[in-house]
Amino acid sequence: MAGILARLFGRRGPGAPGAEWQAARAAVLAQARAAMVFRVGGARPPDSRAASWWGGNFIAEPPRPGLVPLVQLRAADLPPDSAALVGADYLLVWLDPGAVGDEALEIETHAAPDPTSLPPTERACRMAGALATLPLLPERAGPQLPHWEDLDQSQVPAAMRGARDTSWLFDAPQIVPEDEEPVTIGGWPQWIQGSGWPEAGEFVMEIRSSEKGRLNVGDAGSFYLFRGPQGWRVLFDCF
């Protein structure tokens, strides 16, 4: 992480902002977390059934009737830090089309299956209703920064917390998902309406609305997946 930050941000030359601005920016960068962004579409990988997928699940049956596959994520596609968040060979996310908000997802983890036991692609669980069935491809890794509500502001100089110049926070370089990159593992929740972090929850994954993937969470919203002592917790917000 230190190497990534150094390459992205470098050193400031003559004319750099004052010491308090620099201290505020340093406080933000110190709270960066590693993130991996996935995009939908593109060429199918050679081991397609065992790879990561959007709108398709090729390694397990739904945990109950009525669920459709949203994400099949293979931990082998992740950097070590992000793979540790998954805690298994696969993370499976199922969508309940009849549920609303944070009741709409069910989450499972699975060990890697015997490759010879995988069904042919055309017979696998890929009937995702209105969702597209597309490869989910690891695209970019880098640091992601907290939003204002999640920032540990005790580390920021008091003079900067209320300053008009907010570039120390809002213009800090970081990895920013594009429209065709609806899945992020690790990093920080990119809240739309403001922080809603659950008690004792560890943030694992964000799933965003995707025009290409044909998923709309409310009005162009997102699901946020946390894992805590009592298991998985799903939150959502939208515009």
C-alpha cells in the first residue's frame, strides 16, 4: 500500500499548500484501504465456469427457491489482502427480486468445487431474470479513501475541518470505479446518502447499479456488504 500511495501522490514541490493542509491530506491518506475494482463484460476466461461472474452462478444451487445469482466471486482473482476479506475460495451473492433494500441479498461462501463436477455452462444457474450474465473481470487495484463521515477527524488539524479549501479531502487521488465497474472488494463504502456503518461490521464489498449488467438498486444506488460477529449484514442507499 505504501508503494502505491507514493507512486500516486509523490512529493509536493515549491508552492505546496501550508503545513495544516499537508497534515490534513496526510491524515486522509493514512486511512486509505486497498481496493480491487471489477468490470462486467469482455472476453470469457478459459476456465469460465470457475471464474468470477455477474448474473451467473456455476458452482452451487440457490440456498432457497426464488433467488437468482447476482455475483460469483473467485478469491483467486483478488490480491492477498482483499482475498482475506472473502475468507473462502468463493463468495456468492444471490438476489431476491421480490425483496426490498437490505433484505434483497443473501450471501454464501464456498470452497472451490471439483472442476469435473461443474455443470456445462449452458445448464448452470444463470437464469438471472432481468440481469445480464457476464464475466466479472478484475480490472484495477489501488487505494480507496473514506468519505467525510467515516474519516477519523481527530487526526485532522482543527483549522482544516471547517476551512473553505476542502481539496485536502475531496480532491485526494484514489481509485474511482467507472460505470462498467459495478463491483469493488475492500476499500471504503462510497456512500450516496451518508454513512450508515453497522456496529462491529467489517466492510467487504460494494455492488453498484449497472446499466450493462441490468441492475438498478433503487434509483442508481448501491449495496454494501459487511461481515460481523453475527454474520453478514447488507445495507443499501440510492439517489
